[in-house]
Amino acid sequence: MLEIRSLNKYYNSEKGKVHALKDINLTIGHGEIIGLFGENGAGKTSLLKSILGFHSYKGEILLDGKIIDRSNIGKLSFATCEHSFFPNLSPKEHKEFYQMHFGTFRLKRFEALMNFFELPMNKPLKAYSTGQKNQFEVIMALCQGAEYILMDEPFAGNDVFNREDFYKVLLGILEPEETIFLSTHLIEEVEHFISRAVLLKRGQLRSDVTTLELEDEGKSLMDYVKEMYHYRADRVSKALKEMGGEL
Amino acid sequence: MMDMKKFYPPGYEYKKEWSAVGTIFALGEMLAFWLFAENLHSAREALFTWVVGKKEIMEGAVAEPFITLVPGYMMFFIPVAIFLIVMVVYHYFYYYQYTKSIYVMRRLSTHSVMIKSCVAGPVICMIVGLIAAVSIYFLYFGLYMLIMPNECMPRFM
């Protein structure tokens, strides 16, 4: 279980000290597929990077009751739109590196996913297309053998068919104890893939709801997100009207 | 042949680094040799005198000790050492180049893997360079022994 308690994250910007995460409390159990949503700058990436220990923070993050350090960080994997593979290495060399350093590496899954997405095994990653790089990034996160797979906008740049394939494959290959924590803007796309939605707004945990609860209320995830964000549907038409008046 | 790749960050083109080190080292050694050759020539010439158009060893002439002909020899190794120290830092920032592979390195169970990948290559390079520099120093000594007349060798050389 991943427990986040009273998490606060500050960073310095040109405008001064920014309170990026405000008293976040969250518990993530085994086997959940959680969508992390929020506007740009809501704190999604800060939250994921704090969990991974890439950012300093105030508060407590525990993994199975223990502080996350070198002894248990292997239980976490990370796929990011920034990419974290070694650009000069081929997938084959990545496989060897991961096998050497992550005892839990899932070789069969790796080979199956590489075949499914028809990615060349001996080509350096820097020579891949953006879509292929994204695919590989996610494949490595899925194959590390981690219990908690954190993803930060992993499909940015992939076409819709490709993303669709990924969701299906993910649902097919995940084992019951594997947890996905996926930060994305693609709310409608992941609605039927996730079991729980966490919403951040300006660094605060705005909502934490299961998709079952939403179904019971007869709401779509998109409607729910709009509601939580107090989205004004007439905002665009009003603005256009005003602009039209000026023109 | 030792696989040097394992002493550098994954995918790092270490051969370019070795070429650069080799070039800096060679330039330093060339300069060192030029100074040594000049000093050796002057020291040898100082042992001789011209007697009726004939070059002869001066009576009681003693050659300058070898050590004075190669002053501060190891100074020429300093640029190599500085370059290798810079490379240690560069190897760390390599993990931020093009992608953030640092995220993978920070998820490894031991911190030593990353430290080793940043430091081991330059340390090996430094050791190889030092061995080469010392070997060349002995070569100079051989040259000194060869060129200086036996009867002029200093007593405690």
C-alpha cells in the first residue's frame, strides 16, 4: 500500500515561493488503476515525482509501511513524457541493463510487448519515432517488475489507435497486485480503463472517487471533472460574443 | 580486452573521451619531450670544449643530474587530470541529456552503480595515463644514459 500523508511541496519560482502541493492525503492499494487528473500546473507531476523521491517535500510517503528509499524503490516504476530510457541504447541493451539491475524484470512481458508494438530490438532509442519512444517508455515501466507503475502523460504524441491498443493491452496483461497511477489529460479515453479518479486543483486534492460511484450517480467522468472544476459551459460563447461585439 | 563500456554511463561513447584524453596527453608529452631534448642537448654540450678544432670532454666535467633536466615533468599531466575531473561531472549530467535517464538510475537499489558509472572510467584513464607518463619518464632516463658520456655521469644519479 502506498500512503501519502500531509504532503506539501514548495518550490521557488521567479514569482517567489510556490506551494505546489497542499496537504495531500492519499492511499493507493494493490491492484488499483487510478487516473490522476488536473489542469496544467495542478501538481500532478510534482505528486508523482515526490512519490519517487525525485523532489524534496514535507510530509510522509510510505510504501508498505516503510519510507521509500533504495531498499524498496524498485517496487516503483515510472513512465514519463520526458522519457527516461538511455537514448544511445537499443531495446536489447535496455533489456540486459534491466535484467542486471531489477531482479523482478518481466522478460516474457517485455518480449511480448515489443513484438505486439513491432518495435525494432536492435535500433538505438534515439532513432525511434516519438510514438515508438513513448511506447518503449511505457513498456519498460510495465516490465521492470514493479508493484506500483507511475505514469506521467505517457501517451503524449501517440495517435488515438495506438493509445487504444495500449489501454487494451494494459488491461490484459496486468496482474492483480499491480497498481497503475496514471496522470493524463485524456479523461474520456481512460474513463473505462481506470477504477478510481483522483483530481488535483491548484495543488489541492479536489476529489477522490471510484468509477463505480460515478456509475451509480449516472455521471460520466468528464461531467464529474467539469463539475469539480466548476466548468462554465457558456464561457466560450460569452467570450466570443464579447469579442464579436468589439470587432 | 577489458570491456570498458561497463565503467561508463549506459550508451556513453567513451571512445571519444579516450581520444580527447590521448590528444591532451600527447600534446603535454610532446612539450615535455621538447623541453627535455633542449635541456639534454645543452647539458651535453656543456661537457665539451673545442681544442684546436676538435670537440673534447672537459677534464673533470660532470653531467647535470637527470632530474634537473626534466623539471616539473608531471606538470604536463595536470591538464589530463583536470579534463578527467570535468568528465566525472559530465558523466553525471549525461543522465539529463536528451532524456531523463537519471530517473532510472535513481530507482536502482544501489547508489554505487551511478557513482561507478561517473567515476570509474576517468579513474582508469588516470591510472593508465600515470603509468604511461612514468614509463615515458624512464624512457627519458634511458636516453640520458645513452647520450651522456659514461665518464661524466654524476656520482649519485
